[in-house]
Amino acid sequence: MKPFGWQLVAASSLSLALAHAEMRPQYGGTAHMLLGSAPNSLDPVSPQADPFTAGKLLHLIYDTLVSINDSDNIQPELAVSWEVDKDRKHWRFRLRPGVKFEDGSPLTADLVATSLRQVNTWSVFPEGDSIEIDLQQADDLLPAELSLTKNAIVKRNESAPSGTGPFRVGKWESGKRLVLTANEEYWGGRPFLNSVEIEFGSSYRDQETALELGRADLVEIATEQARRLETGARHVSESGPLELLALVFAHEAQSTNESKLRQALTLCIDRISIRDVLLGGQGDLAAGILPNWITGYEFLFATEMDVRKAQEARGEVSQAPVWMLGYNSRDPISKVVAERIALNARDVGLRVQLASGANADVQLVRIRLESMNPGIALKTAAVRLGLPEPKLEGVSMQQVYEAEAALLQGQKIIPLFHVPVVYGVGGAVKGWKARLDGSWPLTDVWLGH
Amino acid sequence: MNPPVYNGRKPHMSDRRFVRTVVLSLTLLCLLATSSAASNWSGAEMEFTGKIASITGPAAVSLIIRNHSSLVESDVTAIAAELRSEFVGAGLRLVAADQAAASVEVTLSENVQGYLWIAKVQQGANTPVVTMIKLPRAGPAVAARKTTQMAIAKIHLWSQDDRILDVGVIDSPPRLMILEPERIVLYSRLSSGQWQQDQEFPISHVRPWPRDLRGRLVLRKDHLFDAYLPGVACAASSAGTLSVDCNQSDDPWPLGGGAFALNAFFSPTRNFFTGVLTPGVGKQNTVTAFYSAAPIARDKYALWVFAASDGQIHTVDGIRDLAVPTTGWGSEVASVKSSCGTGWQLLATSNSDGNRPDTVRAYQFPDRDPVAVSEAVDLGGPVVALWTEQSGSTALAVSRSLRTGRYEAFRLAISCGE
């Protein structure tokens, strides 16, 4: 496994020919963005079909008490400081003064407590300029959990939810279009842009065309297309490889034979060819749920292809069932990857047939990690993958490793790849700093001359 | 008639002494950076070995060390040697794999937080035991620069995680003032060479700061300093116990002093000067909104160079306002007086959108158009502040390192070279 390239952290960008000298950030202008999926709702508590993209978008409108930076350090947002008592159950977060909601009302401890109670079972109560959270069990991951989108602080009016974020909702045509305008009163400083217009429901092809024609400033790029686009005069921005492609069985291995067959499947998949050919060379081979750049220990889980061992494992079981392999039929990459896995399986005597719908024995899934914090990333990924809740009592990497090793031991999941989330950035956009977590730094970008 | 001067140089420091001092400082800083990098792992090997020994007990072990991190080979070699030494100190006997009671595979790995050292301990047919420790990633080092006909000497002054808007330096006795968004911090230098925080003064402000916040510290003769931020002005007390008083203020910021006294109004909600000048350059009281400005002394007047917010560089001489052709200039300019060339050089940042390191290069204005007279000096990240110091012969630059994210303050001076 290659060391993580810090110089390539999250981003690859091509130099742009500049007609003007680039200056300090400039105020004004509207950035146009195209996205494939739309959020179901602009309320952070609503379940989302694409929680990753919705989360990035909602963070433009709402703030959380804290956030996580690219070094996995907790940063103050609406909370300026926090403390925990000795038993790690009683937390106190002091709120930032002078913050206002979109409707002009001030941020108060009452409103924050109400917002957090709505989505959590914690005991949350206001205390002066702070809120206090009492937990049933000690949990060092609480600050990282508070950085999740679902814990964004929302004031719910009769009309619409109101946030404190850098942008305000100017216009919302559900599922089609969203116009965000700069929050002049934003506690972190007004964004440079006057507004952001986001259109939803565009295919990758349409997005790429719009970027080429200058009709869009920011678009999503299909992972497998990233290398091709880098060779043109475009600016391609990548997150850290945080999207997991994996095979997930409907249940854990129930018998020794089942365990051996799954081991055979794990060993027979030609990950290198799939990545280099089908994924356009993007991403890393995955052996764990969490990528090595987040944990540093992923290499401890073996990932090498070994056809001979796979055949041996298969040979130890007389009768192998036919596995129905499900995939997202609307995702062309999932289809070709699933087909390739079925071929690899056949080479060692396993029978895998492609299937669509919910009747599959094993599903090819793609999920994007929602947090840079290893503990929270593992917890949220486990939920989305249908894995048992990891037993995490602390935040040390040793504990996260042991929890992840236990999840993998159940053989319900076979990790395949970690790939980056890729965006195309127009030449007029300045100050775009790709972040490892794939968030959109729209607060800090400006439009050049 | 003597040519106008920006501010008099300290009389006790000759040009040659000044250059020698700069070169010596750079050399010392390089040496310091080298020695600090070598001692980063102190204590970590012992802790790590202790964890491994608690698994194996005092036994004969084999040891393999792999590097999966961005550590350079020399660091890996040093760490490996120290680990082997610590193993022996912990009562472990290093032997060949076929004679070992336990095999230890150490991997020097890393993640977003920093380095992660992992040991996988295999004892017989037991399930391997994994233990690990994490370590912070190493800090930046100062790189030396090659000299050319005229060179910019870069002296690293200060580095910190928190945002720096501007710095002020008093050489004797050594004091450093750091202007941050919410406070002004004063440091003094101990005889050991270490900086010690003396005092800090909060900056009160009613409105949220604008994004791309800027500020300026100006050293004064009758009191220690004034500080300017968008919509806020702070002044240090002139007598008695030092205190700092900050008020909402739209007073203009000083751009130059002495013979080049010029002030300009700064937008309280943005990141640029509005273009309104006081008292003005000759007959010109307004110019295009700009990010920075600096004077170049002429025989009978001063040529002011403005980095305008429209992306152009303008020169203003009191009568004419001309856009001058420049290639790749950024938004920060500052002038310095030297004994080289025409005696006045303009330091200008390179263009950048914040994702590439800015550089600073020296230019002269033999006529109207600028001519580059030095190689570009890399400041490691976007330059967020560049101001001429009170002496007029040096400038202070603040950049945000793209590698570490830390704010770095530098003093820049012109060296005439060989």
C-alpha cells in the first residue's frame, strides 16, 4: 500500500492561464453549481437519499456546534469552548455570542437545546450562555458526533427551518433549484460570493458539458472520468478517497463452509484490474471499511488477490450456492464492476449471478463516509452498511482498530475500493481549496475577473 | 537637495553590516531548523517499545521495520536505530526470526492526524496482537535561497497556528507584537533566545469581521503602537502601565510615513481600501479601490504604486494615474530602501488563488514600467500581509503555509549580492 501523498492531499489541480493578475479575494458575483441528486428537504433532520451531498449543501445554510478539520481536530463553530467532567458523561458547550438566525432572532441556549433534543436521546438543557449534555454512558466521540449534519442547529419556524450559516435560502424549488444568498451578518464573515445557484438532476455528461461551455462553475465528475478530465484544460478537485465500494452480504457468515466461500470470493477479486481499467485508475484498493489515510492501520487487513488460495478455500466446500449479486442499475460503474466480480468468482468455481432489486444475497454498495473522525465514520458507515453497531468506548486509534477488526471478522462485508469524490471547478472560481472530507468551500471562494 | 527618504535607517548599522546580519541570521535559522527536526522522536521510541515489551515480556524477538508514511529515509533509519536500542533497554533480545519467541513487525504509518506507529506481535500460533501510538507530524523548516545579482533575504520571525494579521518588531530590546483578529500579543526575548509572552490585549468589535480580515500594526514614537482593523482602531497608551484602547473607527490607515505620509480609508466590511486618500498624492485624492500601495522615491516627488482591486497595477505621481503592464503580480506591494540599484525596490507578491505558494520578487521603476531585479522568494503559501517596516529598509510579510496551515511571519530585505 503506497504512503499517503500529502502533497496531493485531496486535490489535483491544473494551472490555469491567467489573463489578469490574481488578487486578494474579491466580493460579489454568483456561482453556478450543478448536482446530480437533490436533497429531499432543507431540514437537516430529514432522511436523505444521498446524505453526503445533502450534508455538504446543508452546511452552507446551517452551522453545527463544532466541526472537524482536515487533521481530524475538533474546531469551534457555534460553540466557542467545551468541557467534560471526570466521568466523561457530562458535557458543557459555551455558545458563541452575537450569532443570529436567518429570521434575525439571536442564537440562544434554549434554541440550541431544543434543536439537539429533536434528533438525539441525550439529556440536553440550557444553562446560561451554554448548553449541557448528559449522557447515559461515557462517550469521548460526542464532539465529533455534534459535527454531523443531523446535529446542525435549526430554529424551526412555522414557515421554514432557519439556520445561522454563511448563506441564506433565497429560493427553493424542491428537487430542481436552490438559490443561496450571502448572509451579511454571518458570524464568520460574509462570504465573498453574493449568491450560489444550484440546479439538481443533471447527469454527469450534462454537468461536464455545462462546465466546458462556462454555464456552470462547479459540477460533479464521475470518478472514472477524473483522469481524462485532468488531461484537459480543466480544474479537477478531489476529496480524499472516502467513498467505499464494497460487497455486503445480507447476513454474517453462518457456518464454516459459508466463511470459506466468502474467503474465496475475497481472495479472487482482481481489484487492481478493476481499479485501473473500470475506475479509470482512481482510488485505493480497500481492505478495511475506513481508508488508510484516515486510520493509518488499514494495511493490517490483507487485500492481496490470491487465486490459488481462493481455489483451495473453494475446494474445501463441496456444494457452493449461487449467489445473487445486486447492484445499482442506474450506476453504470456499479454494473461493470459487478460483472467483473462475477467473472473473477467463476474462475475459482464460485457461482455469482447479477441481480437487481432487494432479493440479492450480496449487494455491491457505494457509500461516502460522512465524517473525518475514524470513530464516527465507522459508526455511521456501519449503520448504512447494515453492520452491527461497532463497540467503541473511546477515541483511541487502537479502539477503533479493534472495533473495525471485529466488524470485518463477521465477513458480512468485503471492502473493495476507496475512491475520491471529484468535482470540476470552472476557471473563474478562485480560492477553491479541496478538502479531504469533500465539503464545498463556497464560503471562501470568489469569482475572478 | 537631498532625495526624499521614507524613513531614516538606524545610524549604527551600515549596509555591509546589515547584509552580513541578514546572511548570518538565515544561516543560524537553517541550523536551528535542522537540529530541531532530528529530535522530534525523543521519548516516542521508549513509549512504543514499552507497549511492545508489555505484550512479549522479556523475550527473544525478531524485529522488522517498515515505512508506510511520508517520513524520509534518514528519519526512518534514525527511528529504527533508536527502536533497536530501546528494545535492548527494555529487556528484549533481538534475534533472527527462526530463533525468536515472538516476531514484531513495526510499521511507521500515518493518517490525517499525524504519524501512527503500529506493532504487530506474533507469538507462536496465537492471534497476532496489535498495538500502536500516535505522534504529531513534524513542523516546517526554513529553506535557504540562492543568491543572484540582487536577492531578497528572508528571515523567519514567528510561526503560530492562529491567524496573524500583521506583526511589529522592535530590535532593541527585542520585542515582537502579533496582531491577531481578537487580540494583540506582545512577546519579549529572553537571554536564552526564547520568546516569552508578556501581555495580550483583547480587540473589541461590534460587527463580525469581514472574511479575508486584514489589519495593520504601526509602531509609533510617542507610544508603542497603533493597530488598524476594518472599522476599528486601537492605540497603545503613551504613559504608565501599558494598555490598549480599541474603538469603532473609520479613520484612514497610514500607508506611508515621513516624507511619504499618506493615509487611505479602508472599507469596514470588505478587504480593500476604498480609494479615498488623505492628504492625497499631489492633486489626486481618489484612486481606484486598492489592496495595497507603496511609494518609490523620485528626485522631486514620490511615485505611488497601487495594487488595485480591479486586478491592475496603477502608478500615481500626483498628476497622472497610469495602469502599468505587469505579469503575474498579486495584490500586495511594499517598498524598501536599499543600497542596491536605484536605491528603492518594490516588493510585489505573485499571483495566486490561495492554492499555490505566493512568491515575492523585487522590482525597480527606472522609468514608468517595473523591471524585475531579483529572483522570486517562495513564502510557502498565500501572502496575507506585506507592509514596509518603519525603518523603510525592510518589509514584514505574513503568509499561511500550504504545507502546515500555520501562519508564518518573515522580515524581508534586499541584499545586493556579489
